[in-house]
Amino acid sequence: MLLNFYGPSRTFKYYDFLDVLDDAEFKTKDELEFETDINTWDDPANGYLNSGIFKDKIVLIGSTLPEDRDIIPTSFSIGTTKGKNMINGVEIHATAIQNILSQNFIYREPISVEIAIILVLTVFGFYLSSFFKEIKFKYNFLLEILNIVIIGAALFGIRIISFYLFFEHNYLFSLMSANMAIVMAYIGSTAFHFITERRQKGMIKGMFTQYVNAAIVDELISDPGKMALGGQRKNLSVFFSDIAGFSTFSENKEPEDLVSFLNEYLSEMTKIVFDNKGTLDKYVGDAVMAFWGAPIPMEDHAYHACKSALEMQAQLVILQERWKKEGQPLINARMGINSGDMVVGNVGGKQRFDYTVMGDAVNLASRLEGANKAYGTLIMISESTYEVVKHQFITRELDYLTVKGKNKPVKAYELINYIDFQLPEYKVTALALYHEGLELYKNQKFAEAIEKFSAAVAADPGESPSEMYIKRCKLLQENPPGENWDGVFHMTTK
């Protein structure tokens, strides 16, 4: 059993054994020297025998001499100096006897209870600490401080409980193991989240480095909540580009030269996507697919998509100048942009998946890219994109059409340049004549429209949309559309 000490040394009464021996028949040294009987044991007036002090008592006999070395340290002290917590061995026995008589010895916490408490406190501490670490907050260090304060409060609370159990119920609670359980739970939670976050950062970096530039990857790593993987409906802008006449172009090149050419072209186009905070979706041969607004939310995604398209066309001009000097055939790239709601997320199997976008809005952008061929344009945007960027870029309405695979007509616009770009005078004149001709076309005044479109071509020989409308107006003159004509042109090719 564990002894329940009642106090420091001499809490139990001590009596000199010589005083017990000194009766009428025993002569002490002092009695012999002074020739006087003291008789501390059986003196009628003051003797221990007649006082009844030992009546019905258990008396222990032991040495208190320092040289006998029967001195033992205890948890009680009668002072602050060294050695003041020592107690005579005989008093240890007295304490044990009194504990048994009073049934107030100390109860030790059972091992099974101690193990159960350690498990409970470890799980509690781990999940409590994890709860604060999983909260995404701008000032995470404040949450960590709060976490530490709560852990400290838990340690203090366990200490108070252990003291109460000891003082009030003589129950010895394993304070150290309980405290270690809380502390190790906090350390374990910290280590677990550090490893988990490191693995998550590695996963994010590996997953998105091929899609977006390094700055966006760092932002995703700092706040993984922005990643929002899985199917999610968002308003984004999607971009498609394709090299015009690539099949014919590739037939005249060796495979090695073709791959080298494509690598150079795609590298330049991809860099522009990344520089404008876009996400590269995929390459399909010479085609590039990208989108803006995910995984990092972006309010002006339509602007960045249009800006990227213009920068790609400008970079392509630079590449064409070098290719011309090298004797390489020149190429043009057609581009389509649409903005709207689409589903974005990881699509694929457990072993292999891609971060991509899906939906009608995506298909429309692809169709607009292909529609450039009919109008002789390079960049075509949808009406939804136009409504967002019309005050930032120079555009013109191309047509009201239905693309292949769709029944609902959409307005398509050509993206020409930035709003503050100074167009050459001849192009300004050609655009004005084009718009006049387009209004006449919508009102079925095809002869007058042909005159305006012809004047536009005369002002700018590269005015391909006007040339297209001249042919269409002549066709409609031969086959009038009727009074209920809505001006919609139905495309039958991609």
C-alpha cells in the first residue's frame, strides 16, 4: 500500500525510552548522582503510568540516533532547508499502522484505468488540436496560440483534478502520464498535419504545374481550399485555338521537324496563357485549349482570355518573321472564346485524371474557333464574352448564327484589338462601311449592302468578312429569305 503521511517529522508523539524505564526499582545516572528518585514512569503524581497516556495505545520502540542511520526522506518538510524532510524510520511504521487502523491509506490508480485515461486524452488532444489546424483563417498563428492556450488549460485542469482526488479522497492520480498524453497528442497532431500538408502541397504542385504558372501554384499551395477539386459549376472563359491548314502544312515536313516546330509554337502560346493567369487544359495536336477563372477565382476572366488571344496573334507575327527568314512556310492560328457557366473539375480514372472544363459553353468556344474559317477572321468571341469586354477591346459584330450541333442562334463578334489601339485610317473607314452594310443586310437591302461591303473591301483589301457578305448577299438576292427572316445563318460545318 501507499502510505498517507500525516505530516512532517514528529507528527506522532515521541517519548524518551529512558523515561519509561525509570520506575522505583531502576536507578538512572541522574538519580544516582543527585541521590534523588525521579521515577518518571511510576511516580504517583507525574508518572506516565498513572497518567494513562499509553493506555490502549500501540507503542513502537525505535532509534532516533543519527548514527543509527534509520532516517528516511518523505514528501513532507518542516522547513525550506536541505534535510528538513527527513523522518525517523520508526515513524514510517507508525504511519503505516495508523493508515490501516483508519483505513485512509492512499489508493493508487489502477494500470487499466491509467491506460484508458491515456487513450482518451490522446484521442481528445489529437482531434482538438487537429480541429484548430484544419480551420482556414487569415491569421493562422492566432488559432495556433488559441490551440496552445487550450492545451495549457487542459493540463492545468488535470492538475487541479489530481490535487482534489488526492486531498479529498486519498486517490493517487497519474498526473505525469495524463500530461504526457495531452502534450504528445499535440505534438502528434502537429507532425501529422505537417506531413499531410507537405504531401498535399506536393500533390497540388505536381497536378497543376502542367496547367498553370508557378505563381498560381504557390497560391493554391498556400490556400488549398481554392482548388475545390471535383465537378463544380462556375462562370469561366474558355479558349480554343487551331492552326489553319495544319494537315496540309504537316504533310510537307519530316516528323522530327514537325515536332520541333510544334514544340516551339506551343511553348510560346502556353507561356502567354500562364502569363495571363490562365489554366492550360490540353493540347490536341496543334490545338490549344485553355480557360480562365479556375482553379483560382478571377472576376475579369473574359478580359484575360481576350488579352491572351491578342498577345498570341502578336507573338505569332514575330514567329512568322523568323520562319520567313528560315524559309519555313507561314501559318495562321484561328481562335474562339466563350464565357459562361461550365463544369470544372478532375475527370478521369483513379490512376489518371485531368483538370478540365465541360458543358455547352465549352463546345460553343470550339465551334467559334472553327467558324473563323468562313469569315476569314482570326479571333471570334461569343456575345456573352463581348458584353463583358466591349468597353475594353475593339470588336465588330460578325453574324447571328447557329453553329453545328446547336439549334439556338448566337451572336458572334470579331476581336480586333485593345480599345486604346490606334487603327490605321483605312481600317477605320473599312469598319464603318462594314457596319453600314451589315445593317442593310439585316433589313434585306442586299443590293445596297453589296455596295457598302464592296467599298469596305476597296478601302481595305484584307476585309474578308465584307467579301463573305458580298457572296452571301448575292446568294440571298437569288433566293430571297422572305418577310419573316430573322437574319440567322445556319452553319453546317465545324
